Amino acid sequence: MEKINFNNRVAIVTGAGQGIGRMYALELSRRGAKVIVNDLGVTREGSGSDDSAADRVVEEIVTAGGQAVANHDSVATMAGGQNIVRTAVDTYGKVDILINNAGILRDKSFMKMTEEEWDLVINVHLKGAFCVTQPAVKAMKENEYGRIVFTASTSGLYGNFGQTNYGAAKMGVVGIMNSLKLELSKYDIKINTIAPTAWSRMTTDVFPPEFEDKMNPQFNEPMALYLCSQENTATGHIYAMGAGWYGRTSIVSGDGLCLGNAKRPISIEEIRDNFEKISTMENKRAHESALGMFEYMGPLLS
Ligand code: NAI
């Protein structure tokens, strides 16, 4: 079987100074990519800045014979995002791959959360995905080729106590993907989202110590990198993973129920009396776009 390689590919990995992002950067380089190692070098909560986080990973790559350049901008501003992409284009001439991975936490129960804690998390994860992806897509369109990975979390997909800000931001990137995949469908630019799980500084106080080896961040890397490969033709998918388990997850609709005839008003009581049928997830299926809803309303609209 032919090995997947990233020869002549230029890859940006945000937040690649440690944790899961570092794994992506190292493996992309081992398989031939030229890598932009972005990292602001902040604490888990997003404070401070330290250039050495990205620099260390670049040194690791270069020492192993690979090609990489560091970038220390924050993903959370447009100027930062543009500069990250400019670093790739000025150094290596193009952008083929973008993994939006940078992230912070400001966990707090909803009623105690401050506006600052809300904004900081939304800015890094959600606005950051916009700020880096928009200039990257401009560069990708020049070559009509690209592979983009967004990083969500099961906290956003399913919920987690104390993470309303983080969950909203992580679910938000799924919203970006859902529409952007349609806007780019005429190019060979594929966009997917992963929900990783790993032992990192983000989770040391969440997982029991015996998970340290089993939740190795490496286990997230092959899935993310497969999605970044030319071989991958999937777009608009979400994959959850951890410890060597990989599975697709999706927003789906059940069969639901048509009430009335699209002419007479529907009463609250009709909803009450049919709530179970409306709530059924039988025959659940995903949709390519919002237009999928018309499939259900069809009998009422024809
Ligand atoms: P980590 O804390 O080890 O690494 C995140 C990196 O992002 C850090 O090096 C940090 O300096 C950098 N960063 C933070 N804000 C930045 C900014 N504004 N601009 C540039 N760089 C910035 O975290 P880990 O565990 O490797 O997480 C990677 C991604 O995976 C994050 O998006 C995280 O939310 C997500 N994730 C991780 C899970 C886990 O189990 N570790 C679970 C679900 C999602």
C-alpha cells in the first residue's frame, strides 16, 4: 500500500507549540510538508505570550531534517490571521493545508461566567477560525486546492458542565464549516471538523492519571492528517476520536411529522398531542445543506 505523503505541500498548524498541534506539525513534516508552526505561547487560560513554544517545535523539525518556520501571532485577530498566512506564502509560496487547532479554556459555570471569560474563549476558537481561515482560503483558491480542519470538541457537540463559552465556540466552528463547504464546493478544497480527546495540559485535571498513556495526543494525529491528504474527498464531516477510537458524528433530523395543510394555523395542542412523533429520531439522517429541510416539508408545499 502506498504511503500517504505531503511532499510539496505547505501546511499551517495553529497552536502547534505543544499538545495535539505539535503532533500534527511533526508528522506533517516527517511526511514531506513544509510547516508553519503557529503558537502565541499562552497559558491554558490564554494569558501571556512566549515565542519559545513555536520555536522549539520548529527546531525539532529542522533538527530531524524537515522544513518549518515559526509564527507567533494570535489567531484571534484578523491582522494575526493574515500574518500567519503571509508567513506561509512569503516563505514557501502557497498554502495547501490549514489545521485550526489553537485553543484556550476559561471554564466557569454559566451563572458565574464573566463577559471577559466569554469573549476570550469565543475570540480564540470561533473568531480565530474565521481570522485564519479567510486569508488561507484566499491563498488556496489561487491553486484551487486546499484541505482545512477545524477543531471542535465533544463539549460543544454534546455538552460539558462549566463549558458554555467553550462549547458555544466549538459548535460555532461547525457552523462555519457547514456553510463554507458549500461556498467552496467548486474547488478541490475540503473542510472537515474533528473533536479530539487527548491527555494535554487542557485535560490533566479532567482525566484520571492512568489515562495519560492511553489518551496520548498522537492518536488524534492520523485522522486529522488523513483529512488533510489529497486522498481525502470527504467534506463537511465531523469526526470524534480518542485513545484510538474514531467515529463520524453528525447533526441529524428524524422523520418528524407534517401537521395541517400549510394553509390553516397549527395550535399548541396539536404540538402537545403529537410531541412524541415530532421528537422521534427514527430514520435519522444528515443533510448536505439547509435545503434538506424541504424534503420533509415537501408534502405540505406541493
Ligand atoms: P494545549 O493547551 O496543549 O495547546 C493549545 C495551544 O494553542 C497552546 O500551545 C497555546 O499556546 C496555543 N494558543 C492558544 N491561544 C492561541 C492564540 N490566540 N493564537 C495562537 N496560539 C494559541 O491544548 P490541546 O489539548 O493540544 O488542544 C488542541 C485543540 O484541541 C484545542 O483547540 C482544544 O480546544 C481542542 N480539544 C482538545 C481536547 C483534549 O482532550 N485535549 C478535547 C477537545 C478539543
